[in-house]
Amino acid sequence: MLNTLTYGTPGGTPLVIVHGLFGSGRNWGVIARRLAEERFVLTPDMRNHGDSPHSDNHGYPDLAADLAELIDAHGGRAHVVGHSMGGKAAMTLALMHPEKVASLLVADIAPVAYGHSQQQYIDAMRKVDLTQVDRRSDAVAQLAEHVTDKALQSFFTQSLDVKARQWKYNLDALEAEMPKILGFPEIDGQYTGPALFLSGGQSDYVLPEHRDTIRRMFPKARFAKMPQAGHWLHADDPRGFEASVRAFLSAVS
């Protein structure tokens, strides 16, 4: 079972928020706490991330099966929000187990293959000499030699166990399965429930030419943009993202 943080009081149809590659459930704590004013919220660590089990397999049917197990443990049906890799996992869940998904919000990703590898970040994390890390700032300083973006330096090191001097990622599995992470599986299915594809206005992850593919799989798909946000829309504009999720859920609940 996925390691999962919970917010709010159990009851009703829960909301599951699924993080992206190199993320964790705790990254969503502020937004989850605010959304928990109205509903029970679950933020799992996906496999090979955070405190969830490691596995050699990291394809989207595997991630969807993990989410299905989590949802079954909390009543069998949930609203699902997923960002990037988490959005692909959420889409796969909705296509394979539509009865478990009350509604779907996909944040800045489409059900298509992408060409940009994340290998450079795996290489950068491997170059950090963890024997020389006594504080998180030590890891940030080393990571800065290979990753110039300060936000990413902070983001990656949130998943560093300083005391154990090890990354919480299964870097070997993520590297081996990167083609699956960048791709999207062939699934003979459709999700006919309510679906919102929310993208960042400064991001090029969801393009107009993706819409036909999206509508074929998700015929009730609606599209919206957060003008000032990039790919990390929940970090670029957390209040705007929260408001979008609230509005969508209030319309479908």
C-alpha cells in the first residue's frame, strides 16, 4: 500500500492528489490542508518515491493499480487530481477503472508521449556525495553544481533522508523505466465522467493538437488555463490552483 498522508475528516467521496515525477505527497500539504476544509484529502507517495515501496516496475498500469488499491481502502470511489506523471497515472486509472473515479482533474499533461528526458536530474542526484551531507543545505550546495534552478534544488532535496544519507527515490528504477514515464500506454477504454484538463498558460505540455486525442479518451473533457503559471502550476499559483480545484469539484459533486 502506498504511504499516504491524510487531511480532514473521513466521510463522503475523498479527494486523491497524485504528485508528479520526483515529487511526494507532502509537497501538496498546504493545498491539501486548505481543500480538506470541505472534504477528506489523501496525498500518497507514488511507488519509487517518498516513503512508499520500491519496485522495478514503473509503468502507468502499475501506478494506476496502486491508486486503485488506495481508493478501495477508502470506500472504492474518489475524485482524483494528478499533476504531470501523476496526471498520467490518474488518466490510466480512469481509463482502466472508471467506476473508481468520481471526477478527474489533470494538471498540465496530456495522454501522449513526450520527448524531454528527465535523465539529467537523475545524473545530478547521483553526483551528490551523500557521505558529505550533514544538513539539507549541504546537498543543495552540491546539487547546485549540476542544477541551476534554485526551486528544483529545493524540490529534489525535500526527498532526501539526511539522517540516513540516501535519496527516497528509486533512481535505478526511474532511470530504467523513463521511456514508460515519458510515454503513455495503449488502453482500449474510455472515461465518460467529468474531466478537467487544467494547463499552465506559460507551459507547452498541453497543446491544441492534443485535444482530439484527449476527447477520444475523455469525451466530457473540458479545458482551462492558468495564465500566469508554467508546468508547476500548483507551485506558481497555489491559490489559483486551489480555486480551480474547488470550482471543479463543486460543479461535479
